[in-house]
Amino acid sequence: TCWNCKTPKMMEWVGKYGDKFWSMDVNEFRGKDKISAHEESISCATCHDPGTMELRLYSEPLKDWLKRSGRDWQNISRNEKRMLVCAQCHVEYYFTHKDNGPAAKPVFPWDNGMNPEDMYQYYKGHGAKGADGKPGPFADWVHAASKVPMIKMQHPDYETFQDGPHGAAGVACADCHMQYVREDGKKISSHWMTSPMKDPEMRACRQCHADKTADYLRGRVLYTQKKTYEQLLKAQEISVKAHEAVRLANAYDGHRAPNYEVLMTEARDMVRKGQLFWDYVSAENSVGFH
């Protein structure tokens, strides 16, 4: 499954092995006879058709989501394509439970929307099927202390960007992370894909914020990131205490009120939801700036 974001060669493998590819051992494909680390890693073909150099998708879960949404890649604007090629990998995802489809196939949980509340509601299903034949809540693991089934957020960069001011303004990922430059008199996108903060002149930001200095813009980014990080630390302390409270309540063997288990179910649900919201921000790469 991990190969989906590591090499476009997985298109060949999916074609050869079908959906059983997703649950195969990753090490089966690591040999030099299977893949060239130099030629077939994350490279031009990740985003471009080798024949035409037009933007294209190779990510199976993203193609699946477009299909579920009734959208056709050919009818999507070029500006959105400049975002979606990044959304092939810089996203939240999960691996399909064997009860619900091809085992371990990656899926983007966007059917309800892309904010954390939408994803939380989505993850109330899509887990192992119960005795009634319906999928139960999805879980990546069970917390060792509280025994609450948890969800691990990956890196929802695209989702947070979509929900932020730059996404709302129609800015594409490439506008900031692959800003336009001139080479031999031609305007092209820089293919040094990195943080705009690494440029002392903050030229990516100043393409739009031309009236601001590099120091001012850098200060705004750092201010946002500092405030976000401080709030993350506070939230994680509360989350740790909440898990411990549930652990103690699980172990309590004294007199229990008639609605004790109802209250425990609510508490476990709040712990699960709270950590998902915290992790949605923590696992994302912009430290709140998107």
C-alpha cells in the first residue's frame, strides 16, 4: 500500500496484480530487479504524463475519489489540477478493512467533506462488520491505556489548505511551493518543491503580497505557527489526562450508577474525537499556516 505515494511504477503493479497488490508485502517490490531508485522514485512521472508532459494523476485513491464524486480529470481546470497532483499524497487516508473491499487498499475519507468533523463522522463506519452485517467504527489501533479505538491522522495538508484563506482565494499549492521563475526568458514553475520560508526574499509570498516586506511576511508565518504549536501542546496535555481518566474509570470496581456504561461510551467517544482533531493539526506539515 505504501508504494502508492512512492513511485508511479505502482500503476504497472496494480495492472499486473489487481487489487491483491495492496495487501502484498512491500519488500517484494524493493529489489533492483523490481524498481530503479534513481529512475522510478518520486519524480517527473509522479505529476506529468511521460509522453506529453501534461499534468496527470497516478494515485489510485485520488482517482477513486474523483470517480465517487462524479468528476472527470479532463474537465477539471488547470489551476485545480495544480493542486490535485499534490493531493495524490499530501492527504489523510486509511487502509480498507477486508470486510469492506480490497484489503489494505488506500482510501481518502472525503465523502462527507474534508474538515475534521466530516472525517470523524465518516470514520463512525468503514470498520470491521458486526453481527448485524454493518460496518462498525473504523480504528487504526486501540490505545494501550484507555482501550479506546483510535484513528491516526496522516498528513492532511491538502484538506487544511482547502479550508484555509489561501485555498478559499483560489491559490494553488504550486503558487507557493513551486513559485514562477524566469529561465532563459521563459516563465516556468520552479521545481525546487519546498517551503517558501527557505527563500530569504519570500518571493513566492510576494507574488501576491507585493506591498509587504519579506521580514513582515516571515513574521506573520512564524506568529501563526507559534500560536498553533502552543495550542497543540495544551490540547495534547488534556488528551493525555482524558485517556488516563478513562483508564481509571474502566478499572473502577465500586458502586456504579445505572447509566455508568452510557457515560463511559460518551467519554470514550469524546477522547477518540478530541485526539482526532488534535492529530488533524499536529500531523499536518504547515503547523497551522495552511
